[in-house]
Amino acid sequence: MSEYKEYTDIQLVTLLKVRNEEAFAEIFDRYWGILYIHAQRMLQDEMSAKDVVQEVFIGLWKKSAILNVHDNLSSYLFVAVRNKVLNLIRDNKVRTDYTGLFAMYIEEYAHETLDQLYEKELLEVIEEVVQSLPERMRQVFELSRKEYLSHRQIAERLHISEKTVKRQVSNALQVLRAQLLDK
């Protein structure tokens, strides 16, 4: 049985300030279990609770020379655990919020990007089909759909009847529909 078991917390803290490893080991043995239970109740996660308590003890050792605990070591340790837990929760919330925002971004813009790709592919297929149309039909269709000319304007420009323009546009659309359904 270690002689340090009989020491008070204040005596152990005094020894800890001069980096006494046995005093640190006694503090660890006294408080690890209860601090773990405290952290585990707050986090509902065994591994995170162990990590939090371990970080508190690492911090206690690192800061032992400047430790400012005058009367209640247990209160100091419980507050340290509570603060670590709150920091962990805050950090996880930030990470979760960031992950959520990233997922929203991906969902919103990935669909937009895919839509743009599909649109580009569709336009390429349409252009390919339009280029395969007979010369006069292609010419009428392009004036109608690319230059937005009316049937009358196309008829005047090409010196054909409006009825011919209407039939050529209708035939071009039928060819396009059929080709697009095949692809």
C-alpha cells in the first residue's frame, strides 16, 4: 500500500507541482473512475468518455507546475471534465454542421452539374441528328429553332411556301423525336 493513499488532495497537489509521479498516480487512481462515469453520463459514449478523462489527466500533468488548486481538487477535475465534454460536443456540432452544409451543397450543386452534363450531351445528340437531316429540312429547322424566324420569314428567305416550311419543321421534329428515343 502506497504511503500516498493517506495524503490529502492538497498534499498531493503540492507534490504534483514539483512533478512527483507517485502523487500524480495517486490522484489518477482516486479520480479516474468517477471522472469517467461523469464524462460517460454526459457523452453516452465509452470511448469518448475515456478520451476526455485521459486528456484531463494529461493536461493536469502538463500544467502541474503552474496548477492553481488551493482547496478542492475534485471540483477542479470535475469542471475540467465538464469543459472538455462541452468542447467536444461543440466541436462535433461544428463538424456535423459543416458536414451537413457540405452534403446540402453536394446535393444542390451535384444535381445542377449533372443536369448541365446531361443538357450538354442532349444538345450534342440533337445537333448530330439535325446535321444528319436532308439539306433543305436542316436549313428550315435551323432557321426556325436557332434563329427563331417565323414560318412566313423562312418562306420568304428561302423562296418556298409557308406550307412547305411547316411540313419541313414538322418532319424534322418527328425525326428528332424518333432519334432521341433510340438513344
